[in-house]
Amino acid sequence: MKRLLIDGQLVATEQTFSSLNPATGEVLDQAPDATAADAEAAVAAARRAFDTTGWATDVQTRIRCLDQLHQALTDHLEELRELTIAEVGAPRMLTHGPQLDDPVKLVRFYADLLRKYPMNEELGEVEIRGQRHRRWVEKEAVGVVAGITAYNYPNQLALAKLAPSLAAGCTVVLKGAPDTPLTTLFLGELIAEHTDIPPGVVNVLTSSRVEVGEMLTTHPDVDMVSFTGSTATGRRIMEAASRTIKKLFLELGGKSAMIILDDADFATAAMFAAFTICSHSGQGCALTSRLLVPREHHDEIVGMVAAGLGRVTLGDPTDPKTYAGPLISERQRDKVDGMVQRAVAAGATLVTGGKKVDPGFFYTPTLLGNVAPDSEIAQDEVFGPVLAVIPYDGDDDAVRIANNSIFGLSGGVQSGDEERAIALARRIRTGTFSINGGNYFAADVPFGGYKQSGIGRESGVPGLEEFLEYKSFATVIPS
């Protein structure tokens, strides 16, 4: 059984909880069920490591440790790949991208960035009331970070928090999602056994207990909370963190729109929309789950999307040919199915899909036509392979519908005129945007949302700067 990492030691717990294989519904393994006392010990270790060791100021040690972590991940990549497929239900092909191989690149990116990133900045001299003053800024670590991750891309989410926070000089308590604890604990084992990261700098917890997460968001010794998950939970974390005015990074939900303009190649755009919504069976916050189409071409495009969904291979995630695997749990599958059934009852047309497939937690790729833009299925995050098609009348109407959301995480547009597409994209209030299938997802690209999709940016240079404080200095220059 895997163990927690607290203050440099791999620790077993008295109580455990089950991690299931979502493709079969069977128990994969037991995970340690951390208590509030375990979380308290982890925070105390992180606080001590930040306050009493040289971690926060020793750039060369941090670079060396990040290099070691990258090498450990590379050396154990295939072991972690099989664990990710089994626990997350991620299709094997997806682990060669954003489920595993791409996240490992984040560690290399931040190690290399730290080698050249200026932690000091001269602002020059200025004369004030007859005296000359030199001003400069020094950048230093925020402090103790509580990193709380979601289940859908656990390697990506964990490393997108660990790599930049460690590069910045922070210490971390990382709490993995209760649906996917084993992958997060695997990282803790690599850190303990294959790196020189000092005791207390990284602590890794898994728990089924709500109070553990709540404690991390309210603890006075935690300086920052970095959370990825639902907007509803993000609101609660923001409220809890306000008691001690913690710094926050929140990467939350999305209900992103893909707009097909009237000059697009409909067949190509429809195929792209179909395969996008089925990536990891729709369990992605930035996936375009609303498809906006010209009203006069609604039925034509819907038919093309349905044909595309028919080509999606749903099945065993260990099979290299499988494109879409299971949902994470029976609970999530019931939620998705309930939203689909309510959408049909509200007037949407069920074109294809809408069925549970056993064993495991599979759900067929689902297409809903003639969806009203204000309906539940058009407004709320589904987190399943469900695409809602909404007709629009002209570019302005498309922009209005796309922006008619509490979310603002991502979006896309398909057009035969790239300048027209870019002009329209600039009118959509989202943090990322794809033009004609362009892929923005990479270690050097800032990722995050507008509105209730979150606060701050992950990855890229801004991803490092989320974990930095800026201290301004001035001294008098003798005359």
C-alpha cells in the first residue's frame, strides 16, 4: 500500500479508503486516509522547512532538486503510465500527451526557467525632494502552499502546482483528489526516494475526509491555496481563505463554446467538435461543451457531428486504439445521465448517446440538438461526453451566446477566414482560445480563466509568478 509523505518520511495510516478502477468498478488498491492530525503535521513540517532552512533562498539547490524530480519521473514513466490508466481511466493514447508526458515537461520547464529568471529588478534612480534614491524589487517565495487537486488530470494538476511553487522557493502540502489518490502518492514516493528535496519541503496527503481540505484552506500557517476543481468548491475555499487573507490561485469550471462560422469547413469543424468533447470522456474543464452553429445549418452540422461521434472508440483504456474511456465513478455517471435526461425533458433533441455502458462507469458519447442557450445543459458544467448544440443568428448573436455564462475558461472558433476568426475570438471573455483547432496547451503557455472560471494563471512565466511576492526597496544615494 502506498504511504503519505510527511516531513520527509513515508507514513502509513491506520485507516484507508479504496481507489477504484473506473473501467471495471473493481478495487484497485487501498490509499491512506489522512486525518486532520496528519494534515496538521504536514503543515507544521512545511512551515518549519520554509522558516528555518535555506530552501527559499538557495536557487541552486532548487534547480538541482527539480532536475532530480524530472529524472525520477522519466525513469519511472512507464510505471506511472500504467497506474494512471488504471486509476484515472485515461486512455493509453492520452497518457502520451496531457495525462502524463506533457506534465513531466512542466518540471523541466521550471527548472530551466529558474536558471535564467531574474529574482531582482533594478528600477533606477530618482530625485525626490533634493535627494537621489536607488529603487529595486526583489522577488521571494509566498511561503507555505496548500495544493489541492481534482481527479481528472492528476499528474498534470499536481505537477503544475509542485514545479512552479518549488521553483519559487515555497514549501508545499499537496492533497490529492480522493478519486485518484494513488497517482499523487506515487509522486510523493519519487520525491522521498529519488530527490534531495529536504524534509518538509513537500508533503503529500490523500484523504476521504472533508475536514482535511477545510483545515488546509483555513490554517493560519498556510500562506497560499492553489486549488483546481469545481467552481462551487472554489467559492467555499475563497470564503474560507478570507478569514486569514490567504493568497489564492483558483482553476475552476468551464462551459466553453466552440463557434462554427458560416464560412467554415463544416465537415472538418464537426469532426473536431465531436472528438474534442470525447477527450477523456468529457472530463476536462476547458473542453468546448457548447457548439454554436448558424441556425440555417443546424441540422446539417448536427448530422456531421453525430457521424463523428460514431467514429469515437469507447472502451478499454489499456487498448492503444481506445479514444474515450470511462467516467471516474458511478456517482459522476449518474450526474451526467441526470443532466442529459433533464435536458431532453426541457426540449433538447437527443440525437445520439445518452446511455450507460457496463461494466465500469462508461457513458456513450452524447449529442443534444436545438439546445436553448439559457437551459441547464447550456449553462452548467457536465464533465462528461455531452455536446450541446445551440443555433445562432449572425456573428454578434454567437458572441452574445458564448459570453452568456458565469464561466470564462476557454473557447474555439472555426472559420475559413482566419482574420475574421481572430477578431471574433477577441470578443469572447475567456482565458484561452483555439483558432481553427490551434492547440494552446503547453508548459510555456499561461492557462486560466475569466469570471467564475478562476483567479490567476497556471504554467508559463505567470505560473511561477503566482508563487512569488514582490518586495520593493529604496536607499538614499549619498551626494
